[in-house]
Amino acid sequence: MRNSDVPMMTLRRAVEWCGGIDALGDALNTTAESLERWLSGEEEVPTQVFLQAVGLILEASAAQPPGRSTPDSSDGGRRENRH
């Protein structure tokens, strides 16, 4: 993963947490068309939008009950210990 991919990946995760592009656009006060250009890599994600998306993800994950993981979390959804 390149550092330049992080903002785009963050937006993708924020789309999941918010329930779609339109909902994320509302939360970030931007258009779905702009989000689609950023998500496709057609345009670079503005720093302020990236930071707002990070904040949304942090807020949403903090509100989630402990022990519940997202389907594509870093552990791959595994429940067993990896040794």
C-alpha cells in the first residue's frame, strides 16, 4: 500500500460506515460526484475531506460495542488466535 492510497481507502471505509456515498456526501458537506472522483483516483482527496472522513470513522467505531469487528478489519474477521 502506498501512502497516496490511504486517503482513498479512508473514504471507502467511511462510505461503509455511513451507509453509502450519498450519506457520506451529506456528512462531509460535499457532492456524490466529487466523492466518486476521489474514490476512483481521478482526483486527489483534499486534505480537509480526508481528515473529516477519519473523524467520522473514529466516531462511528467508538460508538460500536466492544468486541465487534468490521468485516474487513485488520484481523481478516478471524476469531481464533494466530500464532
